[in-house]
Amino acid sequence: MNVCIAGVGWVTPLGSTIEEVWNQLLAGNIPPIAEVSDPLGNKSYPAYQVPPSALRNLPPHPRLRRASAISRFAAAAGLAALTDANLTNEHLQSKQLALVFAVANGGVIYTKRFYRDIVDSGAGSASPLLFPETVFNAAASHVAAIIGLNGTCYTVVGDGSVGLTGIQMAEDVMSDPSVDYCLVIAAEEADWLLCDAYQKWRLLRRQPPIEVFASPAGGTILSEGAGAVLLARTGPVQVAATSAGAYFARREKAGTVLARVLEKVGTSENAMVIGSANGTFVDAAESSAMDKVAPSGVLYAIKGSLGEGVAAGALWQVIAGVRALTTAQMPQPQYPKRAAADRSLAKKLTDRGELTVLSCGLNQHAGAVRLRRA
Amino acid sequence: MTFNAANVTNKRVAVVAAGVISPLGLGLAETLESLRTARDCVGPVTRFDVQACRCQTAAQVRDEGLQPITNGSRARRLHPASNMMIRALHEALDENQNFHPDLAVIGTTSGGMSFGEQYYRALSTRAPLQRAPRWIANYSPQKPAVDALEAFGLECPCQIIANACASGTNAIGHAFHCIRSGKYRRVLAGGYDALCELVFVGFDSLQAATPDKCRPFDADRTGMVLGEGAAVLALEEWNSAQDRGANILAEITGYGISTDNHHLTQPNPSGIGPRDAMEQALRTAGIDESMVDYINAHGTATKFNDSAEAKAIRELFPSGPPVSSTKSMMGHSLGAAGAIEAVVCLLAIQHSFLPPNINFTRAGEDVDLDIVANQPRSSAVRTAVSNSFGFGGTNASIVLQTARS
């Protein structure tokens, strides 16, 4: 079965238009750091946040009046992907469109606010307006209402690799020949509560930049935003293979599991891979998987520039892959170090017309997708 | 590149095993007994303080069902939702140890949310945080499914659907679709959710939960009662199941999914969402509505849900098949509900009876249905439809039928 990528859209701490973000990635820029404050412990944490200007093109809609940041990010990225594919609302009315929304932490800002009221003032103060927005599929529901979707709509939850699970699930949905398009969106919002949890998990660093493939791993910085990929029957980039993923019970096994998913999607030994290295144990796991499966290949890690966008992060990787295949450009590779010296490498690699996106979540899941220029 | 429709198949999907934990009981046998005796499992909430809530009751799984089935420090760290999933999977795989899934598709709404609550409370009250790493590692929604797979050494990938209250039925439906299309041969499907304060207070704040009995489709219905549980169905491509001599319990033949954009929490009063889902499920199954012997309704006992669902059923099924909402007995277990109710349908098919809709006095003016009121009925069930609808306007229906060779 052929499934292609017909359009992409993203909302990131580096901006939201395709060109704007891509050019910043090529230049190796990183977003300005924000300090998110923990009012309970009088602490603050660094995070990469979406600038307000990134949502300037989001049209007003009644569903977004009270919606959380995650819903706004998702809507903006989803609509951008439809626009990128030149799909109008009129066109979509006559087509069968499905939606898969992928998320890890979800609407944590509203969830925390809702529960804070319960803890501080008792159940009687719980807000009936906030509660529906805490549900994992609230963002998907808003996007469905905005684009007028009334068919298949799934919210899939997982860790940072869940964006690729979303692509796999969308491919499963599209095994129904009546489905013309499937819009896959992944979104996340950054909040001090998450930062605190990641800090207690010993995964967070105190200040930028994220140093990928450093030894010992120095930690990551959380970011927020959304990525969206429109799958169709035709398009400039084909989803050549997907691995529905695999779980690793212990971090030490992550490298083995990542190698398995790389093999499963048919990664060649000199492949170009866009990985999820983020300054944590993931870096060593991905480099070890590369050494096993693609010893002559090159691994790129865009999370050094975009931060750990959790669910959104995996789709940002896919979008970077699409850009690489359609523009024959890539940011400087990070692994192995020797690759960084070869300035013409990006063109050589992208000329081959295919690459693999690899994602290792922080909570035991790994997945991969191989993309090919159609 | 173009799509090749010739690659699409219509494989048959067998149910070869099931396991369930719910307020009705731990396992299939206890569940069957409770359904046959019309047991009301709703009682006072004991897990957290509900004094400030309007509704103070829920259907809880008895404590044994929330405990680990193995010893060891790792098992003791797990969330109760993980333990329920492990128990349900244990029952399903106990007599089907050759069932090695290619994929698991599981539904949930809140995973290990109560651990997240404990973490926030500890931060908020400056309580000791020694257990924080346990809470953080185990609160995420997918963790109970991962724990269950790991407990049985299953390394298959897992798709966790969080489509609110329709999650369990969506999971089974998507699993059905994955096998039917020929992409997978064996898929584990199911759902889980454990009671937690945040969700309980949330429904209470919406005044969707009732301080009264749960009375689906009744004229005096005043709302839902929450429940909890987990259920798993082992699904297999029909020929594969036959070739290995598996005991085929039933066949899943249809699945429908629709999205109603009327409102985030309220269904379109016209019933169009449920109707579309049921219509699509029947179409997939290739059956006429007159062939349906029983409908296990979503039936939350809220005014809006029951009214829209009753209208949709009445319009789509002029023959008026018997309908019940087993949530009247076991409460609404959210992400687990669809999976547990699929097991209820399975038991109805296997044991030729219609599960009751208890606490029923008289039908609401907007309910023109043949409700299986208060007591089970003996009746052959060859075809059953199970409905689940949820926040976000998500609607899902599946068709289960007797196993035909």
C-alpha cells in the first residue's frame, strides 16, 4: 500500500512557517530560552516556548475561545498542513478525511489548574468549563470541528515517539480504500509541572544549549508546539515503511530495540537518519543502534535546536525529513563526528532520495519511519 | 505514487479469548453470574474524599482486583490500572498461550492519573517526595498497557487510543480493521481505567454524575455513575485461528466510527453521531438491521446521551431489538467501558441471554425502545451491537456475531 505525504505544517519555538523554521534549523539557531516558574516551590525551569507570533495565522473559531494552548498549536499546524497540500475546505467536503492526533503529556496546563482548585479549595470549586479541556481528545475534537471532519478521528497517547505511532496508525486507517486523506497531528505544551517531573527524572538541564551526543549526557530542555503531516494517496514524499514500534523494559535495552526498528523499516548501512537525540540516554541508544545497523550512515538530531517537544518532536523530525528530501539540504549532522567535516554530505545523502526518521521516547517506546522521494 | 485498492482484503476476525475485571467481578465467570443476577455494584466511594461532591457513589472493583498478581518490588510499584490490565490479560492468555499478538490496541482515558494527583498534592502541600519517581514513571496513560504486555513477555507494538468514553470500543474496532485489512494477523484489543479523584470531581462539576441510582433510559434518570475496570479480547484472523485449532468464541463483523461536532461534551440531539456509527457498523458487517438480536447501549443515564441514542436506535432499527445499558449495574468505566461491554455481549452470545438494564421503572418520553428491564431475559443472541460514545463527539459501534464456520 502506498501512502504519501502531501502536506506538512508546524508550530515551534523557532516559528511556524515552513521556510522560517527550516532556515533557522539550517543555520543552527536555537530559540530564546524562557524561564517557567513553579509557584509552589519558588523554582524556575528553562523551556523553549512558542512565540505568540507563531499563531498569527490561526483563524478565529468558536471552539478555540476557551481552548488550551495545545489545541491552538494543533489547529494551527493542522490547517497549515492542509494549506501546504493546497486543499481547500470545498475540496475536502467531497473527500473522506480522517484525523489522528498524537499526544504524550496533553493539556497539562488546564489539567493542573483544574486539579489545583480541587486541592486548594475543595471539590466544590472545580470548574465545569475547564474539565472538558483536560480530556486527551479535546484538541482533536476542536480540530475536527474546525475542519468539518465527521468520520474517523483517533487520539493516540504515548511517549515522545507517539508521533510516529500516529503515522503508523494513520497508515492502518488508510488501508480502508475509502479514506482519501489522513491528517496526523502531534502537539504538546510546556509547563513547570512537566519540567519538575523531568527534573526529578534526571532528564532536564538547567541552561541551553542542549548538547547532543555529549558524554556524559547533560540533559534536555522541554519545548512545545505541534507538527502536522497530511497523508494522501499521492504526494512528493512516500512513506516507504513504518515500524509500529517496540517497547524496551529498561533503558539499557533501548539501543537494541532501536536497532531492531531501524532494521524493520529497511534502513541501509549508509542511511541518512533523523534521530531524536536530545541530550539524555537516548543519544547513546541511537548512536549504538546506528553503529549496528547503519555504520556508514549519518545521524541528524534536530532536537538540539528545537528542544524536546515530546509528541510534537517526532513529527518535527518527519517534517525535517520531508524538507531534506524536497530541498536536498540538511543541518549539520551530529553523529558520527567525522560526518560534520564533510560539507557536501547533505546533498550526497539527499540525492539518494530516502532517509529514516527514528524516535526513542523517554518512557519506553521506539519507532521508525522510512521516507522516500516519490 | 498511487494507491492500489487491489491490495485491500476483507479478512474475517475471530475472538479467540477474553479476560475481564470490573465491578461485576474478577473474571468471566463472576461477571456472568452478576449479569444473570442483575447485581447492582454501585456503592459509596472509598478511594478518596467525596464529601464535597454532589455524587458520592461509584462502582468500584473490589480491592483484590487492584492488587498485583505477582510478588516483588516492581509489581508493588505498579498503578492499580496496571494490575487490572495484567489480571484481564492473564485470564485471556491463560488458556491461549500460543496467542502471540502482532499488535495491541488498547483504550484508556486517564491511565495512572491518581499517581499524577499524588505527585501534585505532594508538591502542593510540601509533603515528602520520596515516591515521586514511582508516581512520575507510572502515571502516564500508556503505562498500564506496557506493564501488562511486559508481564507476559509480549513485545508487540501498542497503540493506545484515548477517545474519551468511546476508547474501548474504538480500540476493538480499530483492531478489527487492522486484521480485516490483512495488515495484521493477531491483535490484542481492550481498555482500562481506574477511578481517580480528578475525573470523578470533573463529572460531578458538570452535574453529569447523579446522587441517585444509575437509571439509563428511565423517565427519572438523573445522570451517570462512574466505574472502573479492564478487559481484553484476543482477536485473530479467522483462518489462522482455525488452522491452529483455537477455540473461536465469536466473530467481530462490523465497526463504525463517527465524529459529531455539535459540542465538546454534548451530543447532537438529532442522534446523527450514534446513528452514523451504527449504520456504518452494520454496513461493514454486511447485515440488515433486522438481524440484530441485542444492543448493548452506551446508556450513561444522562438526559442528553440517552435521548440522542434512543432516537438513533429507534430510527435505524424499526424492528425494535432489545436494548440494555449494563452501566446501570457496573457504572461507567470510561476507557474500559467499551471493552467490558464487548465482553458482556460475548457472554450474552455464548450463554443465550440478554443482560438487564436495572433501576428501570418507566421509559422516558424520548425513549421508545424495548428495554431489558431489571431482569435478564433468556434469548438466543446471534448478533449483538455494542455502542460507545464520548466527549469530543466521538461515536463507535461494533457488531459481534456467533462464530459461523
